[in-house]
Amino acid sequence: MRAFLVSVMMFSCLTMASAQSRSAAVKDFIRVDSPVVALEHVRVIDGTGAPARADQTIIISGGKIVAMGAARSVHVPDGANRMDFTGYSVLPGLVGMHDHLFYPAGGGLYHDMPFSFPRLYLAAGVTTIRTTGSMEPYADLELKKNIAAGKIPGPKINATGPYLEGEGLPLVQIHALTGPDDARRTVDYWAAEGAGSYKVYNFITRAELAAVIDAAHKHGIKVTGHLCSIGFREAAELGIDNLEHGLTVDTEFFPGKQPDVCPNPNQAVVAANKLDVSGIEIQTTIKTLVAHHVALTSTLPVFEQFVASRPDVPQRVLDVLSDDARKAYTSARARVALIKDSAWPVMFPKEMEFERAFAKAGGQLLAGLDPTGLGGIVAGFGDQREVELLVDAGFTPLDAIKIATLNGAQFLGESEHIGSLAIGKQADIVLVKGDPSANIQDIENVELVFKDGLGWDSKKLIESAKGQVGIR
């Protein structure tokens, strides 16, 4: 206990120095900033998939969890900031694995949201993100630095380099690789600049993908992909680490698929729709991914909006959109209802079934939101919706939370520090009213978000971002 008190005193000095260096842009959003914090009488959902534990106490000091257990057995140090949260649950900070910092601007362009998105991710309990593709990689890297320095609020960022894409994408914000040598040069350059991940895209060739994987792995960096020109099995055999979106983008089932050629994505979805998830074609793909240890990122929220019968985004999402963004989203959803013979009413539940089958086979399923599509999926709120949709897909609430926390941390190589609640880990903790282990919608009732032991006011962060998505 003496050693513990000494460490508390040392941290108190560090906390005061750190508090003095924080900018005015963050101070108003910090609700808990104490050397020692005791969260008393909470329900603990630890992120491992284990059953929730009622009436627990967590002690936070030095940015870490230093004690955790039954409330009656945990000693609360004198002078601690004691907070009674009877009726509340704690879970690990979400680890968003497809969490862009940009938003669709119309006309085939995407704009970074350096003001609203970091705030909304943090407010919703997303304490770590992988950007999983960047339109403005320097902006993302600078945001990462400013958040880490306490200048602006936001999550920890694993900044992905710029999209690694071949020739053919009609999007001027993305460089078209000229071949394997260009791919290697690009990977090496952005590794030196601080990129923590890479993402390949629709029109990349097999030769370019092989070069990306080889160069990235030499830097100890993993590669993910939203593919079209290359099928999932081919990518797995080339050594890719992760694939995005799942069956919805896998074109290998398209009849007459040509090497290095991206077929019409809509036709590819129709082809996949004709297959049975339990059939040999899809099961072979699942077995190939699992055998090559390729993770799969679920991004169900962005696809849900393509199904007319699924609900529109709630009012709290509409409130953070700018007037123009709100009008664009509602118009896009209205157009969805007019599409005849859409493949998505069949594809969406089939994707859910595919993800269940992948996880059941031993695959590592990750979670993200992908704030693109029709524009109604935004930072943070979309991450919470992803967890809810995993439960709709057939996962238990505890398993869905694990997918959205510990699985992501494990993939990033950060599970010793984040992703679950345990003594010695960083105090990245989401406090919600209710019990998400019984009712997953309670994950939306965020009260406080601790990141490295600092407690952020969720409601204030959301209020500050109202009307800003689509602008900044």
C-alpha cells in the first residue's frame, strides 16, 4: 500500500503539470481529472466475452486501472475521487477498425472532418481508431499528434497511409500507382512519415499488392484491403493481413472474373447473392482466410442504409449533420426506396450470416462503421450501431462487445494495453447507464468516457459537434 500511495503522489504532480499544458479547447470537456478515481458499484463488462460482474469497484491512477474487484473487497485510498455509479455499466473503450476521419462531400469528393469526428468518436466511447484509408494522410497524422499532446479532444489514432490504388478509380484525391516499384516507394515514404497501417483499394493489381505487402511487412506494418480487382482467396495467398466489408465486396464469385480486373460491383453483389453461405464456394473462402490468419472487418452500418426497410438514422445523428449534409442524406435514403430489384435486401442479412460463419470457423472478426455511403453513418454513433447490428446478426451482446474492443486491440498488437478491462491496463473505460450485456442498445447511453484515466463529458462533446458534420 505504501508503494501505491507513493505512486499516487508522483502521479498527482504529473497530473498538475499535464493539466497546466492542456489547451482551452479540451478543458471544458474534461469532467474527471483526479490523481485517484474510484468508480464504485458498477457492472463490469470486461471485453473478453466473460459474463458481466455486478457491484464492482475500479480504481484508476496514473492513467491505468490499479485495482478492480467486488465493491466490498476493493480498498479505496484516502483522498480518492469516489464516484457512485450504481445502475451503470463499464466496458472497454471501443477500438474502431474502419473509422475514417473524412465524410462524403458529394461529387465524388471526401473532406476531412478534423473538428467534429474526433469529438464524436470520443463522445461515443471510441477511444482508439484505425483510420483504414486516408484522403489527407498529413491531416490525420497531425490530428494524431495534437490529440496526443492534449491540444484537441479525440481518440488514439492508428493513422493509415493514403489509399494504395491502381489505375482506374475516378477519384482525383487518390494517387494511381504505376506499378510495383511505385507501390514500394509509397509504402516506404509513408512509413517514415508515421503511418501505422496501409489499405489497398479496388483497382490494385496482384503485382502491386504483393509489393505493398512485402514492403509494409518489412516495416512491421499490416495491410488491409477493400478489394475488387483481386478476390479474397488470392489476397489471402499473397499475404494480406485483413479484409474489409466481407462478402459484399468479394468479387471472386463473379462469373468470368478476369485477373486484375474489377467487375461491376453491383453485378458482383448479385452473383454473391445467388450463393449459399454454407455452400462449398463461400466455405472455401472462409477456410482460406482462417488458414492464412486474415482478419475480417465488419462494417454493417454503412450497408444497412442501402436497405429501404431498415430504419433511418436516429435524430441524434441528424442533429450533428450540417443542413446540406442532412438534406443530402434524406434525399439519398428516399432514392433507395425507389430502387427496384435491389440486391441489398438479400445481401445485407447474407453478409451478417457470412460474418457469423467466419467467426464460428475461428476467424478474427473486427468492427468498424465506415462513415461513407449515403452520409448518415457518422463517427462514434456508427460504431455503436455496428455493435448493435452484430447482435442483430446473431452474436451475443458480450461477444459483440469483444469484437468491437479486444479483437481490434489484438489485431493492432495493443492488447496488453487496451481492449479489455484488467489491472495494469490503460484506463480506457466507457461508462454507460444500464446493462449492455442484457440490452445492447444501452451502449448508446454514454455518461463518461475515460481515456488514459481522464474522464471526458460525452454530452458536452456531442453538443459541440452539432451541425458540424459535413463542414469541419
